[in-house]
Amino acid sequence: MVSGGSLSNPLPYRFVRRSTNLAAGMTVTFFFKVTDEGSWLEIGQSISFFCITSLLLVWSAGICALGEGLMAETLVEYRATVQKED
């Protein structure tokens, strides 16, 4: 079996899950920091930070879905190989 991963939770999926959780946490943090008071620069920056982290979350999910689609056949072959070894 591949070091660091298991059949039910492969290693690349763990990285995607951690990065998605990190992006979600950043989005929530910046959501609470969005202000509607102060200079236009402060208002614009707070909204921009929130939008950028939200897009990062969407980007991460999209890359995950794309990668899963592209690697679906490889994952099936990997699972068959692991089951033969057991």
C-alpha cells in the first residue's frame, strides 16, 4: 500500500480536504472582518479579502472535482491493485 494513505482515504484527498477547510476558515474570518465604516480603502479591502477567499474556496472545490474526474480510472486501478495485495 502507498505510504501515508489508505484505501478509504487516499493521501491526495487528505490534502484537498485540509486546504478546503483552511480556505473555508479564512472565508469565515474575513466575513466577520468586512466593514461598512471607515475610508473607502478600508471598505474595499475588507470586501476584496472576503471575495478572494471565497473564490479560493470555489477554486479548490473545482480543482478537486476536475482532478477526481481525470483520475477516476487511475483510482479504480489502484483499488484493484490494493485488493489483490490483501
